[in-house]
Amino acid sequence: MAKRITERQRLAFKLESLTDTEVKEVIDYISIMESMRRASVAPAAFDDDLISLLAEAQESRRARQAFEWESVRRRAERRAAAGAAPRV
């Protein structure tokens, strides 16, 4: 019977075909995922139940994710612009 590759192996194969810039973007995305995981695992620093409830609301999680994505997009644009700058 043929041995199926794991998701980790599939990811490794896909990473091999990416450019260095694309690999950097993947690493940035992974760091976003890690920071979101840490934020959800960390105990709430608020004593107020209402503040805690609002901080964990779906809209707040979406806003944090959108902010992180926008930050990554801006960094990628800056890197692309810096790489495309004319050389003298």
C-alpha cells in the first residue's frame, strides 16, 4: 500500500517551491498565528467581566486579525518597493 504524505511533509514540499520573499511572508503569517494563539491562551489581564467579554468578542478577534494582516501587507509592500528601487 502506498504511504501517504503528512500535512507537514506537504507543507515542506510547497515551501521548497517558494521564493525567499514568499517564504518570508509565510513566516510573517506564522508569527501572526502564534501571537493570536498566545493572546487567546494568556489569562485575561482584566478584572472587569464586561471588558473581558468585549475583548473576546468575535468582532474584536476579527479586528485584531485584520490589523495583523494589514501590517504584514504593508511590510511586504515596503520590501517590494525597496527591492524595486532604481540602482545608481
